[in-house]
Amino acid sequence: MPVKTPTLTGMILLAGCLAMLTPETARARHEAVSAHHGKTAHVSRNALAAARRKKAALVKRRAAQSAVIAARKKTRDEAAKDAAASAQKARHFSALTEQAESELSSTEAQIALLTEDIAALTARQKAQAEALARGRARLQALLPVAVRLSRYPGTSFISLSGQASEAVQGLSIIAGLARATARQTRDLAAQQVLLDKTAQTLAERNEALQAARGKLATLRDRNARLSREATRAQEEAQARASAAQREIASATEKAGNLEEAIAAIEKTQADIQARLAQQAEALARRHQAEKAKDVSRQAESLGAGDGVSRGGGQGPVSGTVLTGWHQHTESGPATGITYTAHASAIVRAPCAGQIDFAGPFRSFGNMIILDCGHHYRFVLAGFGKLSASSGQHVGRKAVLGAMSAEGGRLFVQLRAGSKAVDPRPYL
């Protein structure tokens, strides 16, 4: 290829460029490059520091989550232990009650048998006494003659007759009469022995009857006392539970928003547990161990349900999903699921537990906060009417209420402590 010769214009431009590369210009360019590199290094250091902060926050958050999981596991284990203790106590009391009732029934049956036996013995005693009296009367009529004849048989008979042959025959008659009288006397003696034996047996039965009646009265008193104690303990526990629920519901009503309501419930529940624990300690110091155990178990049972479990994907109400979990809304990602429910559709409990709050709340309309246990709570809002009330225990799929006749929207949120979590796996 032919070599191109630089033109005059090109040579002038090249000379101008070379003239611009003076020492001052070169130094300025070097400083600019250095400043750029310094700025880049500063940005890199900031990014590294930010990454380290994020890592530290993540580690801290994971540690906090681990602590929460450990605390929940401990609470669950304690709740299971308390539930087992309560069940054992209930079985023990039931066994005591059944034993007392069995003893009561057995004693009543014994009294009935003794009463029948005594009636039969009394009738037998009366018959024996009458027979003995008749025998004595018959013997009493013959006794003077028999005594005289037995002492002076020959003289007595001869004085009445005067014939020797008749006297011999009379002696035979007198001997037979004496033997008959002696036999009758022996029979009377035997009848007296039977009568005495019947009287002794009757006395023993009457004594046993009195003892059975005393035992029956003791058993009835004991059963009545056990029943009163059980009723009183149940009433006291119910009063404590009702007071706790009123306090929780009141704290919820005063909250400004849903987050504050959940926080108020958690705090109020913790305060109630602390008060009940102090009350249990005071009862223990006064040597009221059983009452102290009852109060302590009630304190530990607050929020100690089974928690949430996997659902069948049906949802708590018939309808369609309007807003899904974390779906973008005007106020940010959705913190729950909103259903467009059918008219008058029944709303069912997504878990078993106790209702912390049921009633109107701010802009949510009729709302229910259902404590599932282990600090998990379902929030359901938008009911047309409520069928459950604060403090009520409900089972999974139990009816909580219904939508209005026009249908409407049901908002469902699941809280793990104060944090909203995805409810879909548990519906």
C-alpha cells in the first residue's frame, strides 16, 4: 500500500496537541486522576463498612430469632408439662370422686340388705316368741297336776279311784304324761335358745346398720366437701380467667391501631402472668399449696395453646382471594390476605385457641384476635356478625361468625409475636 504523507493541517493539529502537554497540564491531569482514584477508594471503604454493618445486623437478627425460637420451645414444653399435670390432677380428682361414689353406693346397698335382714329377723323373733308363749301356756295348765303326780303318783291316783287295777293303769298314764311334759319342756328350752340366738343376731345387724349409716353420713359429707372445693376452685379460676380477658380486651380497645393492639395484648398477658405468679408465691407462703399450684398453672397456661398447624388450603371463609400475601398495595406489601367473601358466608377458626378480643375495632369493623398459643395469633376482620366472644375457647374450624348478607371482604392476618407472617401454609 502507498504510504500517505501527512498534510499540513494534520501537522499543525499535532503540533498544537503537543504544545498543550506542558508540565503544568500534565501535573493537573495527574492530580485529577489521583483524586478520582481516592474518591473511588472512599466509596469502596463506605460500601465495605455498610456491608459489614448489614452482616452484623443479620447476625444479630438471626441470634434474636434463635432466642425467640428457643423461648417458644421452652414455653411449649412447659405448657405441655403443665397440661399433663392438670390432666393428672383432673384424673386423680375424678378417681377420688368415683371411689367416693362407689363407696357411697356400696354402703347404701349394705344398708338396704341389713334393713331387709333385720325385718326378717324381727318377724322370726316375734313368731318364735309367740310359739314359746303358747307352749308355756299349755305347759302351765298341766304343771301343778304333773308336779303332784310326779311326786306322789300312787297315793294321788288311789285317792281318786280305790281300785288296784285302775291304779296300775293310772300309773302308766301318769308316767306317759310325765314323759310328754318333759319333752315339751325340752322343746320350750330349745325354742328359747333359738329365740336368744335370733335376738343376738338381730342386735349384731342393728349395730352393723348403725355403723353403715354413720359411714354413709361421713361419705356424704366428704363428697359434699369435695364437690364444694372443686366448685369453689373452678369459680376462682373462672373469675381469674374472666378478669384477665376483660383486661386484655380493654387494652385492645384502647390501642390506636392493630400493631398497638397486638403489643398491648402481649404486654397485658405478661403482666397478668407476673401477677398470678406473685399470687401463687403468696399462697405457697401461707401453706396453701393446692391453691398455689392452681394459680401457677393458670398463669403458665396463658397463651400456651398448641400454636398453628398446617392447613388444607381452604381458607376460613368461602370466596376468592382479592389481595394475596405481600401483594403490592397503595400502602406497601400486604400484611395478610383479603378475601372477597360470599353473602352470609360462615367464618371458621383457622386454629384452636382462646379469643383475646372480639368486637368492633377502628376501621376494621367487627374483628377477632384468636390466640393460637406460642405467641401466634390470627386476626380476622370484616365480619357482618360475631358468634364468639372475648375469653371463649374455640376449636379449629369452629364458627366465629358470618359475613353480612351482602358479602364483603374478610381480612386475615397471622402474627408471630408482633411480626406479621405468611398465613397461607396455616389456612
